[in-house]
Amino acid sequence: MSKVLRCLAGDAAVMAMVMDSTDLVREAAKIHQTTPTMSAALGRALTAVSMMGIMLKNTEDSVTLKIAGNGPAGSVITVADGRGHARGCVGDPTVDLPLKANGHLDVGGAIGDDGMLYVFRDTGAREPYVGCTPLVSGEIAEDLTSYYAHSEQVPTVCALGVLIDRDRTVKVAGGLLLQLLPFCPEAVIDQVEKNIAAMPSVTEMMTSGMDVNAMADTLLAGLGYEIVDEYEPEYRCTCSRDKVEGAFSAIPSDELLTLPDENGETKVNCNFCDKVYTFTTADLKRIAAARTAQN
């Protein structure tokens, strides 16, 4: 089970989250049949958006993170609710690049460093909040740090990691997100910087056997912290047959009835969970008739 700790530290001058997203990312890689490079790209984005979802005020709110670069991967889109449950998809899950000189997966090469990072927050208002910043590297953590600094003016540290095993499956995945709250004392900032400089990577900590509590101890050493909330996010899609029928309402009735194939069926595939919904000609006639009756 994936797990997130949300903490306050330094006399409530710092908010931090630490996440083990291994199970969530494994499920995503299984659904989308991603290559190692794309497992890392999608896994980082899912980890990030899950923590961003937990930062929402209400559990029914949602946040969407879209990373659109000029690399061969295409866009990476991930969505989370206020409990951190997340889902996502990638433009091309088959992209796989050679390892970088340091032996790491080339996520930045797959995403590209020319493009935009978008954040959409749906809080029930008439229009969702939309923020965006140019990509910095395509490595996702650096891009998200830049987004918070420039679009929301919140000093933020973000680290994301996905380690792929020899059998090309996800061995570990996780991340951390730390933000300095208004009027954070210089002494606290200095300690945070010291901790970040000395801290191993997320995947190094996890493969050494550290759980989220031990990772929080390392990130927040010397600051005195309390765990405010604990979450167990899952890979969770919200698609349904009713939602697909609702989407059909945007198609004119005469066009709707031309959708069935030679077998009299229309199949709709969910991009997030790969579930297929099948509608017969009779189903589409019923949907069209119901719409006509309402009008």
C-alpha cells in the first residue's frame, strides 16, 4: 500500500510531505504497459500529483498536472483527488531511451525541455484554477519546483524517484515535497538547506530500507515536526458507463447513430485505466431518443 505523511515542522513554518508511491506506480505501469523510461516519467508525475491532491482543501476537489514537452513521450497527464488517489496516462508509453551518462533513466529526454507544465485545480468553482510555467528540464521535479516558485510564489523543494528493477518492473517509487510557509525564520531555512544538501536521493533512501517515517526524520532533522495526516493513496480511475453516456450528449444525434461499426458496436476506451465500454446501436438510439425527449 502506498503511503503519504503530511507534516508541519519548525514551529509550523514548514509543510512537508513524504511519499512511498511504489504500489500506485506499479499499478500504473501494469495498466499502461510502459517501458522503463515511461514508467519513471509517469511514476514521477503520479507521485507529484498525489501529493498535490492532498494539499487541496476538500477531498472531493481535484488537481490535474499536465506536462507537455517537445520530446517523443508526448504529454503526461495525471489527476488526483483530495485523498491523493491518482490516475494518469502518457502520450506514447512505448518510448524508451538509452540511459544517461550517470546511469539514470532519461526522463528529461523523453519529455523534452521545451514546453509547458500546467496545473488545473477543480474546487467546485465555476471556472477551475489554471497555472502554467515553461519546462526547465523535463525531469518533472525541477519543473514542479520552478512552477511553485514562479506561478504561486511559494519556495518549494521537490524530489521524485522511480527505480526500475532488472525485470523492467517498478522496484521502488516515492517523493517528497517541502514548502516554506510565510515568515519562515532564517534559522529554519538554514536547517532545511542543510538537510537537503546532506540527504540521499529518494530511491537511495527507499532501497536502503527507509520507510516514510525514516525519510521524514531525515528531511526534517533538527526542526522538530509533527505528523498532521497520514494517507494511503491508490491508483484509482473514476470512469464509468454513465460518464461515457454523458460524453455522448455533446455529439449531435445524427452523428451519434453513425458511430457503430459493422458489428453494430461502438467501443470507448478509457485513457486512464484502459477499460473498454461497449455500446450497441440500440444503446445509441436510446441515448439519442432520451435527449430528444428532454428537448
